Amino acid sequence: MKKVLIVDDASFMRINLRKILEKNGFEVVGEAADGLEAIRKYFTLKPDIVTMDITMPKMDGIEALREIKNKDSSAKIIMISALGQEKWVRKAVIQGAIGFIVKPYKDDYVVQALNKL
């Protein structure tokens, strides 16, 4: 069972994603509401996969992605954001994201994307 850390500043998005993932055999080991919390929890919980929003308070998802990848190059982080514009996708991939899911998303698409990892 793959362990997942969900990072999103919107609690309803974290709840929704948790339901989708747990229903499909993933273990959600934690949640974070901003980039700083995501970094702390990543190194404490050691998840297999991180789902990371981009626009968040304190530290955005791109910066958190960069910080995590600098310390753990094998981290598997998939960005999930309403900002599906090409420049954000490019920034995320350059920083080491292994995928990008645009909100609003379909449940089965999220599950397929995470199962590929």
C-alpha cells in the first residue's frame, strides 16, 4: 500500500482527496496546509508520494517541491492545482515534479496517475 502525504491549503480539497485515495487502496499518512508544513511532514512521515497544491500561504508548492527535492532527489511529488497553465506545469517539472493534475479532476484520473508511480 502506497503512503501519501496530501498538501493543500483548502481543507475540503484535502478531505476529498483523502476519500478518493483511501477508497482506492492508498494510505494517507498525513496532510499539510502549506509548504512549510509539507516539508516538515515529508521528512517525518516519509511518504511514498506527495500530492502538492501550488498556491498556498507561507510557502507555495513550487518552493516546497524545490526544498524537498534538494534534500531527497528520489521524492515522488505530483502537483495538483487549478493553475493548469503551461508556465506552472513547466516550473513544476523543472523543479522535479513527476506529474501535474489540473483541478477540477476526475477521481479515476487521480488514482491512475498515482498508481503509475
